[in-house]
Amino acid sequence: MSTADTVAHVTVKSPVQMQELGRRLAPLLRPGDLVLLTGELGAGKTTLTRGLGEGLGVRGAVTSPTFVIARVHPSLSGGPALVHVDAYRLGGGLDEMEDLDLDVSLPESVVVVEWGDGKVEELSDDRLHVVIGRALGEDGGHPEDDVDDVREVTVTGYGARWADAGLPDLEID
């Protein structure tokens, strides 16, 4: 496993800001990029992916692919397609993921895998890993979901691709 080359942290205060974060990350992505999204249920993984889709200019509503496992959103602007995968129900690691032919899609697409941690890293030495966690309240506990949508997001680039590209300041006002 390669070491992290580039890390950015951002505080996201609402689903609207999570979508905006996706729009800000989209211009950094190019065909062949693998993006892993990690976070608990309801953390904002699909919302972030919706923003990526908007930023990439792809066709179709980006929704959770939990029951279909993977959706392909072709580009409307000549850019890369977005392949959105939900690996939550897949437990077999790369063997099960191979049935989805992600290695075939990867060179010409941006492949985003929710719940892919520990399952798809072998697809590419160069990948972006986005970890979304709930911000801790002042008492050290988790804030109530309906009161506080604040998320702490860590974006880590692995491999030469991200060492070269770097990550800009992603803070959202």
C-alpha cells in the first residue's frame, strides 16, 4: 500500500456544502481517476458524488446505487464518464469487484466507489480517498443528526498522480 502524498481537511456544515465540495473536487479529476468514499450511513457520500457529477457535467441524476451496485453517468461535455459504485453489499473485496469490470471502465472514466475502503485499492496505485466523519460536539460526543450536519472531511491523495497534482484549499464558506 502506498503512502499518502497529499492531504486536505475541510469542515462541511450542510448537505449543500457537501455537494459544493464535490463540485470543487470535480475539476481536479481526469479519466482514470479512482475515488474512494468512506463514512457511516448518512455521512454524505452520495451527496458528495452528486456534486462530482455536476462538476464533471454528466448525464442523469446521481443517486445511491445501493441496489444496482453501479451506475454509469456519461459525460454531456466530452469529459470522462462517472462510474458510481456502492460496494456496501459486496464483501468479497477485489474478487467480487472484478465482476463489475471496473478495471475496464477505469482508464476512460472517473470511478467513485462508496464503501470501497479495503476492497478496491488494488485497482490503482493513484487514488483519492475521501473520509467523511461527523464532527464531534464540544462534550466529545456526536452531535444530534437533526441538529447538526457538520462533517469533517479528509481528502487524501495517494500515488504519483496526486503528488504531482496536489490538492487546493477546499474550505467552503
